[in-house]
Amino acid sequence: MKHIVIGTAGHVDHGKTCLTKALTGVDTDRLKEEQKRGITIQIGFAQLVLPNGMTASIVDVPGHEKLIRNMLTGATGIDVVLMVIAADEGCMPQTKEHLDILSMLKVKNGIIVITKCDMVDEEWLEVVKDDIAEAVQGTFLENAPMVPVSSYTGQGIDELKEKIVEMVETSPARTTDKPFRLPVDRVFSVKGFGTVVTGTLIDGTLHPGDEVTIYPDGKTAKVRELQNHDVKQDEVEAGMRVAINLAGIDKDEIEKGCTIAQPDSMLITDQITVKLELTKDSPFVVKNYSFLHFYEGTQEKVCKVRLLDRNELLPGETCYAQFNFKDDTIVARNLDRFIVRFFSPMTTVGGGIILDMKKRRLKRNDPDTIARLDRLDSEPKERVFQMIDDAGYELIKEDELLSLSGLSAKQVHTAIQQVQQSGETVKIKGAYITKKTLDTQWNRVEELLKKHHEEHSLMEGMRLGELRERAFAKATGNADAVLSYFADKGKLRIDGNTVALASFQTNFSDEQVTMQKDLEDYFLKCGVEAPLNKDTMEIFGLKQKLCKQVMTRMIKDGILVALNPNVTVHAKYCKQAFDLFVSMFENSDTVAIGDFRTAFGVSRKFAQMYLDYFDVCRASKLVGDSRVLLKKSLK
């Protein structure tokens, strides 16, 4: 079933509340002060039963200029507006301001209701109609039906209901394939039930028993009961006015402006990037670094404006900007609409759409920055591509795109298919990366490995951990997935913890062959007690770098053995030491360092080095002051 929210709008005293009562039989002015003064202060709600049996929710909003913030709260989630204009006064200041607000919120459907038509004659009514037609020219109400009514005599009410039926039937249904959320517009406590919040369900579906998060504080609660216009519901959907009875949370822990939403489904930030538009009749310009009042959902904040391609925004103009909320945060989703009012005096000057809630300081007057924002502001395919591009080689999954993009699940899935088919993105381990980023990353990896192979031509490759750190910086968590992709494409060779270009082969140059022979002769002459590696290097003078390369390869090939990072011996002597060590267990279960030292004829220092090396190879183990044999091989 389609669920529609109808909102009233218009100047104070033009009969919005009386019209709502004539349509529904409900007086939405429930406060004593409202009834006493005869004006709406807080938003009111009623259910409208239409002639075709469908139902809709009516939100009645205040019309007084000092209550615009309450009107903005009620405007959240409106699908169809009844723009109420009194026949005896015509268009007034709040008529215009409400129209500007609804236009900025991209409300697309509406009916112009001319109230109090029983107080004027036909000739005057025609004059008022002409005045209204001129006022709404160029707006979403330009071709809207005009219905004269009298809430007191009932004139035109049935015709209005028929027009509402037509409007409701042609209005698109709300999206239910997004995580649920409800901006809170009222909080109260019911004896015996506890905390109750009300609002319009903007997205998704909600059921009794569901766990919810109260943003921005992050506290959790459970849905005890749901109601739609005082009727208990087993499920509520986007587009319905909802009362939620929450368990596990106190009334004082929630306030108007909070959002009830699916856990981990909302974004919280103190900086957003937006597309900002001023109304054509805005009485003020917005200058760079000026302050504005910001309204989104039921939130009201103050932000500092940073214009990205100009120093001031004139009436009727549009630009990209960043809003900074000093010492405060907002809760929203990308692609949410907002309204801005001038800081002082407070009057509506414009609105716009949130493009990016990730905090990042963008460069002003930069063509690349503007091009990126153009893509974020474009069709779903371009927006999804840009968000994949923004993720870089960190990769991004479809569910992450859904939570970050502000698009529906269907839109995200379709967009991903499109950028995959076009070859603009690549799927790796269930996540996405742009081909452009992948090519750039490959150039980086190839450059690092080429340099490493040139400097260490006798090594099988670079350590995998080193390549992760140097090529992937902070996104090392996805490095293995990307490197595995390169390996699958035949560009890399990964062997355990070593990675090399697929085309790389270790080759000994004539100079390296000579160095290997000289080093082997040297270590054979050194015997079982070789000098420190640094002393060995000094012997070879200007060829120290070559010496180190060849020594490293000889250790890998098993010609030499590194007893520790500072001392290397020929493998022949290490084998002699280990064979002797193993033979000593023929007559004993343990071998002490002193016994091994005497038997092998080395200093205590070298005896310790050999035994420690055997431990590292897990051939032996120190138990107390002696060692036990674990295996008869160093491999």
C-alpha cells in the first residue's frame, strides 16, 4: 500500500488548521495556548480518509513568521502540499517563504487551496486567482490545480478530496529498500508504556522488536509498540506518520532533532560538502566564511560557510560549498535536502543537497575539485563511480556504497553493473576499485619492484610486508587482495612472504660470481669463528654493497649460515657443529653450554651463538641451564 504525507503550508491565519479539521474532523491545535490564541504553534497531525478508501497523513504546520523552525520540522517527509491562501488576503510573506522552503526541499506535487471563499465575491476571487498564478509562476505549483473552499460552509471540500485522490494516486511511493530512519519531532511519556517518539518514517520499514539507535548519542533501544494515527501496527513503512514506544530508554535521553534509525546506518560529522542554492528573491547574498542557520530533518544547527568557487553567492545562483558546524555535529545521509536561513535577521535564503558527509578540506577554485563534485551531483552511475574512485586502493563493497551513497539498494546495484560493464571499475575479492586507480597502483608497485630488483638482483624479491607498507601506505589491509589480483593477471610472482615481478629472474653477473667465490674462500679460511659481518664488509672496501648482496644470496642458497644478524659462518662449519651437538645426546639427555664449548673447541661466545641458532631452528630447546634435542635436522 502506498503511504503519503500531505502537508499544509501558508501564511498565518489563512485557515490551515480549519481546513485540516474540515477534511479530517480532527482539530490539530491540541495545546491550550493554540486554542486560546487561535494560531498553530506546534505541528499537528491527522489522518485523512479519501473517497477511494485510501488514507493519508496530514501534517498541519504553523504559519507565523516566528515559527518557521516549527514549520520546517513539519515539512520533513512531505509528499504533497496543500498551499493554503486566504481569498480575502491573497499571497502574503509567509506564503512566499513557505513556497521557497518547499521548492528547496524538492516537493513536486501540490494543490493550491483558496480558503475563506465564502467571504469574497466571484470577481474578487478571480483577481486573487490571477495574483496566485503570478506568484507561483516558475515553481512546482505553476500548473497545480486551484480549489476554492470554505471550511465553515463545506464548499469545495469534496472537490478538494477528489483532487487529493488524483494527486496521491500519481505520487511516487516512498523508498523502502533503504535502512529505516525517523527524524524525531515529538517526545513524551505515557504512563504504563514509557517513552514515545513521533515523526515521519522517511526510509525503510520498522517492526515491533527491532533494535534502533538514537542518533547522535548512539544509545540503543527496542521498539515495544508502533502506532499510525493511534492504531497499533505490526509494520510501518516509509511515508507513514509513526509513534514509536521505545523500551530501554528514558524520555530525557531523547529530544526533538534526534533521529531514530537502523544501527550503523547514519553518518555523523561536523563538516559536509553541499550543493547550495539561493532563492531568486533572497534578500541577502551569502559571503565566504559567513554564518547560516541550517535545517535538515528536525535538526537546527549553525554552520560556517566556505564557498568553493567564488567569494559570494548571489540570489538565484548555485555553487558548491562546505559547511562547518563548530563544536557541534549533524546526523544525516548523503543526498538529504536542507534549508538555510540568514544568520541575522533570520529569513529563508536558500537550501540544497548534501553531496559528501566525509570530512575533508577541499581546495577552493580548483577545477578537479569541481569536476569531482559534478560527478557526485550527477546520475547514480556517476555518483557511484566517484565514490569508488574516492575509496582508492582501500576498495569499497556494495553494502558500504549503499550506506554512504544515499542511493537506494536498486540504484546502487544498477550503477555498479553499469560501471562494471563499461570497464571503469574492477571487482576484487567482493569489493570495487576503479581501473584508473588500479593502473596507477600497478605503476607504483612495478616501480618499487624494479628498483628493488636492480639493487638486489640476487634476491628472489622484496619482502611482502615491505611492499605493503611502501606501496599501500595506510591501506595495507587491502594490499594482499590487490597484489593477488596482479599475480592472477600474470604481472607478479608471490612466493610465501616474497614478491617479485613475474619477468624477474635472479642472474649472477661476472662480478657477482667472482665475489661469491672470494666470499666462500674467505669464510672457509675463517673456520668456526668468523669475524663480525661489518668487519667482513670492510675487507672488501669499495665493494661493500656488492659483498652484502652476494652474502644475502649465499645465505638464502645455504652456502653460508647467519648465526644471528651480526655473525655469519660457512654452512660446512655449522653442519659440523650441529653433527657434534647431536652426537653428544648418545650418552646424555641434555647438553650444557660448557660441554659443547669444550667438545667443539670454540669460545663460550661462539658456543652460545651456535646453540642459540639451533634453538631458532627448533632443533633444540633450553631447559634450565642445559639443552634438550628436539630433532636431528636444522631444516
